[in-house]
Amino acid sequence: MTTIDSPDRAPARVAADPATRGRFITLEGGEGAGKSTLLALVRERLAARGIDVVLTREPGGTPLGEAVRALVLDPAQRGIRAESELLLVFAARAQHVRELIEPALAAGRWVVSDRYTDASYAYQGGGRGQPIERIAALEAWVAPIRPDLSLLLDLPVAQGLARAGARGATDRIEAEDAAFFERVRAVYRERAAAEPGRFRIIDASQPLAAVCAAAATQLDAFLDLAGVAA
Ligand code: T5A
């Protein structure tokens, strides 16, 4: 018989010892900002310092998360309501946090995720107009773990959409209008301004080499602060 996961039956959260816990880094930004491209650089930079890295993404990162991703990005799913979309991305995230992120961090591995909760504030909050308190409640419930560092790749909306569009087929969210993505960008920038200790803003409108150099500088500074030997 299938059982329903209740708070009593749910496995205990993996306790992370702050002294040995890995670090959690997220890459954020609008469409075509260069996050996926940058992921490889981040892995190399961390590996060069002997850090064991797990690369992942949202929505995604687990079999359930990848299935949700396919649904959320499917252009054929025209009728998805804003509330449904919010719950879907958080359903994927709940699984991602419990199945991958928390255990990896507790084991001392570093986790680098292409998007995390800031994307929900930006897309479902800014883009779709879902109330911030609702997003915050879901975050507190299923994704209380906070990134140690978030790199925000910021660039004008038109430039990002042109890059994303040059790849060909448009997904369900990329098909939104420019005003939607302006709201997404505005929320990202507000969040970065509100949490300067966690966020580093990178000008992603520059040529790729300059974006990579800026990201490398920020990562090196973070690694030095974290006491990781060069
Ligand atoms: N979403 C996600 C939500 O709505 N809520 C949520 O909670 C979460 C987690 C996920 C979608 O889901 C939404 C947001 C997204 O719409 P995604 O694939 O993560 O999809 O997001 P996208 O932004 O669509 O991914 P993209 O692949 O479009 O953007 P990237 O990863 O930022 O960009 P990248 O690296 O693929 O680069 C795009 C193109 O630009 C070129 C690259 O070569 C590539 O061709 N490029 C550059 N060209 C010139 N100069 C540079 N500096 C360049 N950087 C990259």
C-alpha cells in the first residue's frame, strides 16, 4: 500500500555540522544570462582548489524535479495557472532539497545550483504576481536552507532574450512578453540589493570572457573568506 508522507513519517532532515558542512552556491539571472555556460567554469575553479562539487539545477536535480521541469517548460501546457506553477516549482524543490542538496552539504560536498528560491521570487512573484508571503511560506516549509553565495548574472532583458532565442525553440516561460521579464529582472535586482552579503551582481552583458573573469574574481574572494587553501 502506498503511504502518504506525513511529518511523523518523513525522514529526519540531514543535520549538517557547520564545521564540516559544504557550501551552497547558486547562479541566478534572467533568460540567456549565461548561467549554464558559467556552471562549467565554477566547477573548474572549485575543483582546482580540491573541492568536491555537485552541480545541479532547478527545476530539476532529481528524477521528480526533471519531470516537473519538462512539464513547466512544455509550450503545450498553456493552461497552467500561476498558483499551479508556483506549487510545481516548489514540489520539485522540496524533493531536490531533501534528496540531493541537504545530504550533499552534510557530507561536506559543495553544491552549485543553476537557480534556486530566488528564481521563484523573481518569476512567480515578479513575473506572475504571486504574493511574496505565499512564496516565503513555501520556502520556510520546504527549502529553509539558504545559499552561502548567489551570483546574479544581470543583463538587459532584450539582450538575454536575443541570446536565448538564437538557440531556436522557445519554452513556455521564454514565450512570455518583455514586460514579464522586466519584472523578473527588477525582483532579482531588489533581492540582490537587500542581501549584499550573499549576492554578487555580475554584468552579464559583457563578452563571455569578461563575465567569466568577473565570476572567477568573486568565487576566489569567497573561497579565500571560506578559508579554502589556494
Ligand atoms: N523558473 C525556474 C521559474 O519560473 N521558477 C523557479 O523557481 C525556477 C527554479 C528554467 C526556467 O524555469 C523558470 C526560469 C526559467 O525560465 P533554465 O534553463 O534554467 O530554465 O533557464 P533559462 O534562463 O531559460 O536558461 P538559459 O539556458 O536560457 O539561460 P542561461 O543558462 O542563463 O544561459 P546559457 O548559458 O544557456 O546561454 C544562453 C546563450 O547565450 C550565449 C551562450 O553561448 C548560449 O548560446 N552566451 C553568451 N553570448 C555572448 N556573451 C555572453 N556573455 C554569453 N553568455 C552566454
